[in-house]
Amino acid sequence: MATSPIRALPLPADRPLLGIAFMLAAGLLFTMLDTGVKWLTQSYSPVQVVWARYTGHMLVLGAYLLMLGWPRCREIMASVESLPGQFLRGLLLLGASTFAFLAFRELPLLQVYVINFSTPLLVTLLAIPLLKERVTLARGLAVATGFIGVVIAIGPVEWRDQPAALLPFGMAFCFSLYQLATRRFGRNDHPLASLFYAGLAGALMSSLIVPFFWSPIATGDIPLFMVVGTLGAASQLGLIMAMRCAPASLVSPFLYLQIVWATFSGYLVFGDVPLIETYLGAVLIIGAGIYLATRRG
């Protein structure tokens, strides 16, 4: 994380319960965001919803940065070591969001979430060629176990008849590269600067392409578009604050409780009934992810 603290939010790094609370809140906010996204993508292009998510992100974050004052904003932005690297992070996150929103339109929330839980497995594998990291036998076995869980969770699929089942893998791949880019370029940058540039890259790029996918927004849907944008910024900020209050190895596993939120939301809002295979696969994927997050060898 960043070396310079968020002065407006002076939270110590030894508050594990507060860190867990922030992570639980972030997971719930992410699920609320994705539920709103799935609802909107039934009537609007996912590209239009992605644009709303990033535009809202920038409006909320921009208002908060203005509250800090120009001298503090300049100090935060000056912490960035690689501006191209930050924009690369933002474009990768935009790619992950686009794949996710396309997947949410076609697939149950829980299925998308379970496949996205494979991200730590992909990060471990991709770090070998990209960051020259070594993987021990134990971590390699954890990755293999996790991918077995992915196969179980997906179940028998006719890929030609259900090409949408591939979308969550595009999301997980882009998000894995985003995490590796964060590790490479954003390790010493201020978290608010990282949040700003990730949102800026997404907002600029989506603004360029959204006119080709635009459809008029019904008056009754405008509040939900605004909520999606606000939740996009709030969920990311909750994630950052969780990492500031406690070690990532402690708080990260609590994000897997999204499987609970997604189960309830998918059933209550969309009538999705999860398959037992989805839960069996999730157990293996989550177990492998927790091992990779908490063990060094």
C-alpha cells in the first residue's frame, strides 16, 4: 500500500476488527453494485452501464478530493511513480468490469462470482512469467486444486451453445493482470491516487465508446444509474481502507462472504437457484485462495 497516509482518515494499521468490518462492508457494497448492474443490463448495453459506473466513481471521488483542498490533492497525485503504469491499471480494470457486466447480463450472480474467485490462482500463475516470482510445490498444488474447483463449479457446458460462460474467465484474467500491474506500478503510490487514475482511465475510455451503444435512459432508471456509480467508488474505497487497517492476509478471506450476499441477492431479485456443484466448486476455489493469501510457502 501507499507510504503516505490518508490524513483525512487517520486509521492505524493495527486495527484488525476495523479492517474486517471494512472488508465485509466492501463485499456487501460490491454485491449491491453488481445486483444493480445485472438489473440495468437487462435493458441497457453493458457499455452504457460501465460508463455510468466510472463516471459516478469520478464524481464521488472528485468531490472528496476537493474537500481535502488543493495542496493535499497535489501531494497525493505527486506520489505516483509511473503515470503510464497507473493508466494501464485503469484500462485493465475497465476490461475486467466490461467482461463482468457482460457476464452479469447472461449468467447468475453467484456463478460469475465463483469463477472470479479464481483470480488469486491466476495471479499466482501469471506472476511467474511477468514478475519472475517462484511458486513452491505447495502453492502449485493449491492452484491446481482451485482450478479443479472451477471445473466443478461450471459443470457440463456446451460452449458453442453457451458462449457467455466464457465471459467470467475474461473478467478474471483482466482482473489478475490488474492486480499484477498494481503490484508492479502502484505499490508505493498513495491509495487515493491509484483509485483516482483507475477511475479516470475507465471514465475516459468508456466515454469515447459509449455514444455507439447509447440508448435513452428511462426517468425511473436514472436513480439506479446514479447508485451504481456511487457504489463503484464506495466499494473500492472500502477495500482500500480494509487493507490500511489490517494485513491483506487477514482481511482478504472475508471478501469470500460475497458468496452469501450473491446467493441471497440472486434468489430474491432474480429468482436464481444455485446448483450444488457451484457450492462444491466454490469450497475448493475459496480454500485454495485462502491458502495462497495466508501462506508464503
